[in-house]
Amino acid sequence: MTPISLAVNGKNYEVTVPPMRRLLDVLRDDLALTETKEGCGEGECGACTAIMDGLLVLTCMVPICQVAGRHVTTIEGLGAAGQLHPLQQAFQDKGGAQCGICTPGMIIAAAYYLEHPDEAEDVREALAGNQCRCTGYTRIFESVLHS
Amino acid sequence: MDAFQTIGKSLPRKEGIGKVTGQAVYAGDIRLENCLYGRTVRSIVPRGRIKQIRFGGDIAWNEFTIVLPRDIPGKNAVLLIDSEQPFLAEHEIRHVAEPVALIAHPDKSLVEIAHRHVSIDVEPLPAVFTMDEALQLNHIFKSYLVQNGDPSEKWGDADRIVEETYRTGAQEHLYIEPQAMIATAIPGDQVTVWGSMQCPFYVQRALAPLFGLQPGQVRVVQMETGGGFGGKEEYPNMIAGHAALLSWKAGGRPVKMIYDRREDMWATTKRHPSKTHIKAGFKRDGTLVALDIDFMLDGGAYPTLSSVVLSRGTLHAAGPYKCDCTRVRGRVVMTNSVPYGAFRGFGAPQSIYAIEMHMNRAAQELGIDPAEIRRRNFLHQGDRMPAGQVINEEIDLEMMMDRALELSGYRRKRPEFEEFNKQGNTLRKGIGLAVFFHGSGFTGSGETRIGSEAAVRVTSRGGVEVLVSNVEYGQGTNTVLTQIAAEACRIPPDLVEIHQPDTAVVPNSGPTVASRTTMITGKLVERASLELRKRLMDPVDFAAAARQYLSQHGELKVNVRYEPPSEIHWDDETFRGEAYAAYAWSCDVAEVEVDLIEYRARATNFASVVECGRVINPLLAAGQIEGGIAQGIGFALYENVVLEHGAMKNNQFTNYIIPTSADVPEIQVEFVEFAHANPGPYQAKGIGEMPIDGPAPAIASAMAHAFGGRFVNEIPLLPERIMSEAESP
């Protein structure tokens, strides 16, 4: 067990956990921040995407020992009911969410893309690491472009 | 123009805010005190006799809750259509990944380690993995015959006979939220489960005999469900039973069972692989003279829903064509593969793939354009389908196809691509189409047999609450039923609430399957809402009247039950009659590009024209079509389930490839609505499954176009399959 301090969505936390515990488990189990979802646990589906010190990360692939002293932004940090981020509002208005399990990670990845438009050729490439099985992506693209 | 307030409007998703903020609560998000984590011990051999189960390793097994078949308080059988499949195999193993024992412990990581130290001694028995072997052994779960004439007498009348065999592979649902269930039991008295599912009352029905309880002693609650596509139709019965058995054995401690991705892909159902042989006779002008179809599915090791999957596949096998001499034989065989089960389309995508490919092949052999051969054979209003149903609804497939051809630029692009392909590029381009229908609601007498119920009650806010067991799992149930109730009650949609599907509260409106929620349950909601409004004396101010009624009488709730349309009759014995109360219709046009270096194929453009009666919510309906098309593109091009001893070997996201945002093309969807009466609410028909029927044949025929008429008959169209056809002499 290792004591680790980290910040999530502007709030500081101290956890004492095994150093290799996944950031995703610390968020969901230790900090009760279940807004970040799990889809595959193998770094492929993107459902657990968050931003760590300005970098897009898959929280199922990050051991908590690498998060010490860092700041993590999850969907909760983007906006909540009543004060939605423009991307969240666009996903709601344009039909970008269906079953919703990929949506938090998808919106985080889209937010990152809008802040770093030069890092991907287009929205298709930017979101290619976030899998959605419901929408066929058409309405996700529209949501991102209209946010 | 109908003056609707809410119907036909693109209302945003009812539960959408919870989804875009992450606050929607899925089973895995439920936090429980004193909880155990459950895990299933599974067979690694396909068939054999169980000799012994050993709990080895350096594990403190006395700290674990362990369930073996002898711990089952009731009947060790998953009650579905039959009860052949056990919750835990006791004597004989029938497939790899078959559940044999259950373990649970408060430490999740310990459960992971421990389950690897359980070994099952099995005396192996011979196993069967191919449909042909199964057929030789006469291992047939179910067969059907649809016939309106004897093709063997008609071959002489044909100018050309076209004969071919088509195959489709298994397909994994790959819902992004894995199977997940939480259970608590009061041993001897009560079981409650919360989880990810499509059919709460299926789970209740399956669990009651498992524990020797009455159905009312089993409470099933659907949590937000992260996709299903049929994968959460029958499988949740199994995992719910397992979680509840562990809780029962542990004296009622809550048990959480969430499959990791590998287990989910390895052990749960897939789309049935198929093999379809078609022999068809045509006149020189392309008119069908006779059609003989032999449709076969691999059912895997247990019957699950295979018989009804076969039934739908068989009834869709002849396509949207009129042929007065058709025979369709459908069979589903038993192998030792992991049982196949429900998957969006339910047998129809397999048989439609075959007939649509065959029409393209026939067009080529006869020197007719693929669109024109279809035009010469389309079903029209008043025509009779092979199982005897006369099409009473207004349809105009010529118009729909023409619109799809126009939308896609088919007529211009077809010769353009042929010209392009002659120029010696390392790229080949093709364009192809498919025309198809999909029956809404259960097949045959299914709806009459289950007799669904729905209820609507007045709320203290002066609105209404809809009580049904059909779940929201992404497809839009909450929003569409809200719109129907709001329209019928003539109230704003934000005054409509949808109760969480909970068997202790909602009536049984049937499972969330078969493109039935909008049409069947939606109709019940419309009827109940209209009746409720009538009981309030058709008020000008609904909210005031509702509140007044509540203060005087305490409750106003209207229950209604399904009534079959009078013209619908189905005979299960002869397999003849009106198979579906209504059909949705569609035409897809797909474009593909294939590079000749890697033989990698891409769908580059897609157009779909859809007739599904009145579109209740255009935004959500288009989302259904687009999502179904993307899954269909995966089925056609990428999704290759590699089987080893009948179980999925590439059971990871990493090596089972689904279309990503970079792979899906521009998708154009256009709805047409024919002004005809159908039994749905506001003349709406089902839409959930149809969009997955067309992409595979449209893409595969585009591929044939790209290669100058060389057909690859088996999907997915993997590079090696394309190469072997393209480079064959």
C-alpha cells in the first residue's frame, strides 16, 4: 500500500492503495467517482478516457503510482446537470449519446480534440480511439462540430 | 397534414443529461456495503463427462462462497423456450466456457487469482464443430418448411438457373458495457437482482424455478444498460442466476458479477453463423420462376432462442420478391460451439444476405442491372408472400429504390467506377445495393401468446407515468414512449415520466426485442393514455383535472392488454399465415474501395431509404438506422469471430475489429412515409433491427462490382477472401 495524493476535477485527494491499482479503480471504487465508465479494461475502447495534466489518458491503463501529484479531469470536471459544457449540450441536442456508456469518454476525447485541433487530421481521426457501438458516429461528429 | 404536438418531433433523449454527464447509473456504478464479487468457473474442453472439480493452489478456500450444482435449491435449468441448458453443468460438458461452478469473495483481486486455481477433471467425448457434421449426425434443434409450390417442377420453365452457396460468420455484439448483475437473496424467500438487461420478465421467469420460488418472489430491476443488441436478451438469465445463487449460498450478502471483456466475449452468445444454398430459375428478362432456398444456422450447444431466430430468418429468406413457386427450408443444428443467440436482426441478416447476393449474381448472369432485376420481381400491395400472407399495407419499392439510387448517384457512379477500374490503378471501386424488409414484433403467434400489458397512471405533478417492462438501452424507448403518451394525453412531454423497469411495479409488456417496443408496446401506451384522458372527461386543463382526480380518488391508473389485429392469424403447426402484423422496408446503396496491395476494403459512402410508417422521433430513428448500418458494415467487412474448439479465440477489443469513427463512411438516411394504416401507434412500425439487414449484401455486391463480377460469397470480406477471389484465374 502506498499513500498517493492526486487532484481530480480541482479537488485534492489522498489515497492509500496498492501502487499498481488502476487509476480507473481509484476513481470509481476509492473516490466513488463513477461518472468515468469501464468498457474493456485493456486500453482499446476509450470509455474510461480522462485528461491527466493536459494529456489524454485511458484510466484503465494508468497505475495510480504514476498519478501522484497530478491533476485528473473527468467528465464530471467538464460539466454537470444544470451547467453543461457546450459539448455535453451538443451531444444531448444532436443525438450524440445512445446507450451512454461510451459517452463520458467520448466527450472527454472530443473536448481534448477541440483544444488541440492540430493533433488529428479531423474529428474522425481524433475519436478513432473511442468506440461507440450504437450510433454509427454520424451524430457524434455532428455533436462535436456543433458544440 | 396531421396536426401533432409531439409525434414526429426530434425531442432530445429523455434520459440524455445523465448520459452526457456520466451520472446515469449502470449496474457497475452501484456501490454496496459488505459485497461479494462473483466469478464463474468454466470448462476449457468442448465436450466430456465431469469427473471432479478441484479447488487447488495456495488459496484460503474456506473464505470463499462456492456454488456447485448440488447447492442449487430448485431446478438447475435456464427456463427460456425449453429448459435444456443448465445454470451449472453437473455431469456433462457441452461446450467450451460452459459454467461449472461459482466462487465469490469480498476481495475482487483475490477472486481473480483464485478462479485460475480451480480445475475440472473431464473425461473428453467427441465434439462437433461444423454444421455439415451436425447435419450428418442429424443433430437438428429445429426445422421449418415454407412452401407455395414445388420448384422441382418449374426448373424447365426457366431460361436460366442460378445456384450458389453463401456463408456468414458469427458476430459478437460488443456492447460497450459488459454483462453485469447484482443480486441479493433472502434464502428460502426472496431474490432481487439489478442489472444490465433487455428483458426483466425473462429473468424473473428463469430465476423462479431455479430457487423453487413463485415469480412474485423474484424481483428484477433494470439498471441503465450500456448496449445490448440482443446480447442482453437471454444471456442475463444466466448471469443473474449465478449472482443470485452466490448470494443465496452466502446467506443473503449482495453479490456483484461483472464480466471482464475477455470472459464476456468468450462465454456469451453471438450471432448464428449461417450457410444458405439457393437455386433460382429466371426468365430471360429477369422474372423469377422458381426459388429453392436451404437456410441453415449453427445453433451451438444449447437451443437458447435458436428456433425463433431460425423462424425469422426463414420467413425473411425469399426477400421482397414475388415468386409463386418458392420453397424455403430452414434448419438450425446443434454443435459443441458456445451457444449462439439473439442478435439484432435475429436470423434475417443471414438469410437476406444470401437472397440479395443471389439477385446480384442472377443479374450479372442475365446481363441485367442489379436494380432492374429487382424491379421486375418486387412485391406489391395485394401480393402473397410464400408463407401465405397477403401484403395489405401500401408499399412502393420501386419508388424507394429509385430514391436510393438517386441519393447515392448510383446510375452515374456505376459506369464511372467501371471506367476507373479499367485504368490500372491500385484501387478498385464498386457500388451495390440491397432491398429488404423486416417484420415488426414477434414472429407468428408470438405477440398473441405473450399478451403484453402496459399501464399509465396520473402523477401528482399533473402528468402521467408510463409503466412498462420494455427497457431503454440506447435505442430510445424512454423518449418515444414519452412522445406517444404526451400526444395521446395532449400534455407537454416533460409531464410524462417513465418508470424504471422493475418487475415489482411495472406490468409485463414483454421483452425489449424484435423491433416491437415502439409498435407493440407503444400502441398499448397510446391506448392506455387515451383511455386515461377519457376517464378524466377529456379535460381542457389536463394537469388540473389530474390533480383533482388524485385528491378525490387517490389513484388513476389504466392497464391495457395486447389485442391482436383481427386480420392476423398464424398457424404454428403448418407455419403459415400472417407472420408479422406489419413490415418495415428499406433500400441501401453502398460504395466500396479496395486497394490491390493489401486487399483491404473500405465502405466509402452509404445511402439508406427507409419506410417504417410514421417516424415518431426523426433524430432518434436516424440514429438507429446509422448505428445499425455501422454494425452491418462491421458484419460485412471486419468482424471475424475466430473459433477454436467452438469458442471465440480473438476475445478482445484488440483483435476483434469493429468499425471505428475512422472507418464509417458518410451515411445518408432518408425516411419515406406511406399513408397507410398499420397497427402501430400513430401508424409507427418497428425500426430497431432492419438497418442491420442491408449493409452486408449491399457492400458485398459493391465488392463484386469492383472486381468485374467476381463474387465473394462469404462474409466478413476479409482481405484474404477478397484476394483469393480476385486473383483466382
